[in-house]
Amino acid sequence: MKKQVRNLLLLTTLTGFSICGINKAISISSVMKNLLKTDRGRFFNWRYGNIFYTKQGKGSPLLLIHDLHPAASAFEWDKTVKHLAKHYTVYTIDLLGCGRSDKPNMTYSNFLYVQMITDFIKHVIGSKADVISTGESSSFTLMACNMDPEYFNKIIIINPSDLSDLCKTPNKRKNALKFFIDLPIIGTLVYNLVYTQRNIRTSFYKDYYYKDYTIPVKVLDQYYEASHLGNSHGKYLLSSMKSNYTNINIIHALKKINNSIFLIASKEKEDNEKIVNSYFSCNPSIETTFISGSKYLPQLEVPNKLLDVLNLYLESK
């Protein structure tokens, strides 16, 4: 019996070392191309971690917020930021838990990002700003605007989340999943198996791009690297998202906001017409434009079409 226990402990130890070795190898190999450099940006020393951001151009301030996702970063705006910087002072950020920003072991909530965006505008930008955000990030952008409207001018949201999805809340089963993903060794392995190059490519083919044959290899490499920067600690954001902590019911806030809100939706994204109608029913003053030839990320797939709409909205009074 003692021999069996000893063998089991030895097997467990060896397995643990093997998994640690796999995780370490992925952590090193995934960032070897060093695509997400920090030399052209700065860091905002926020209370919950350092936030990477860039600033370029001259004019009224414009803040670009990427989609909330462990593989996302300010690279999302790579094809649009230089054009916008010709007329605006453009700020891009890597959200906490994403890209080059810190990825602390904590629960990431919608209100955490509400605080982050408000503090960034208040302490870094220093004046009221126009804000453009993508996907789930639109929810905390709208909540921040509702809570502190004096820091926000125009709000432009691109392919925002379904309002019904944002109403989903944590429960015991979701918390168990969060606990599992947050585990030091096995949880990291699961995260690494989720964010493989193949799985990221599949996500782009299925959800992010309409014309999948146009996806540049550089884009896939950037997303893969972003997901593993910081020793794969993006898993803490993933666990919070999977457990619905980043959700919040924004219907009441959407009805109250008096700022100009513009919604840009991709025609080819599934259920987008229903989603747009739900936002409009909450706030009939929202102006909407549909863009063709893209799914979730028109800023990467059809940047010129998106820029035409953005320029129209930003220049409007």
C-alpha cells in the first residue's frame, strides 16, 4: 500500500512538472516574435495595474477602446489610428488584463473597467473626450458615460454585445468554472489549450472576418501573442468573462444617457439587426449605420469603410 501511494505521488509530481514545462514552453514561444512592443507607448500607473497606452496626433481628444477579450489589444486599431490622428489627438489603450497592460490575478468586473476608463480620461487625457469602443467594451463605455457624463463627448460603439447577454449574472456553476481556470498549473494549461494559434485562426474564420481568405498572418500572430503575454495571465480575464462578471445590465443607463450615441454594425454579423433594434428601442436618439463586407472587426477587415462613417459621426455637431 505504501509503495502504491509513493508511486502515485511520484506520478503526480512528474505530471505536474511536465505540465509546468509545457506551460513555460508556450509562454516563451508565443512571444518570440515580439510583435507587441512598448517602445512607442507609455504606461498609466493605475491603482489596479499599469495600463499601456499610445498618444498621437493633434486636435480634440479621441479614445479608442478595443474589444474586451484576452487575445485583444490596441492592435485592433492599427489600420485606422494613423488616419484619425490627422485630425484628432488619438489615444489607444490595452485594457487591464489584455495585451501589454498588467494582468493581475483578480476578478475583472464591468465596474472595474468603468472606473478604469473614467480615471484614464480624467488623469491622462485631462478633458472631455470622444470615445469609440468595440463589442463588449461598449457596455462599460456606456456605463461610464452614464455615471460621469462630464468626461465624455460623443460615444461611438461598433458591433456592441446583445443586451440580453449582458444581463447574465454569475452563479455557482460559473464560479466553479472560474475557480478551475484560475488554478495555477492545470488552469493555465487549459487556457493555453484554448488560445492556440489554430483556435484563434478558427475564431477569425468563423466570427471575426467575413472574407476569411483576407485574414493577414500578422493579425493572427498579434492576437496569439497578446493572449500569452504575461505568462498567460490573460486567463484571469477569461475566467471572469466566462463567469459573467464582466456583464452588466445597461438598459437603464442606455435610456438615461443624453450624450450623442452612434452605433456602427456589420451587416454580415449574425443577429446584428436584432441587436441594433434593441439598442434603438432603449434610446431612439441613437444613430445607426450598417457596414457591408465585414463581421465583428470592420476596423481590421474594411478600415476605409469604417473610417468614412467615423469621420461623418465625429465631424457632426
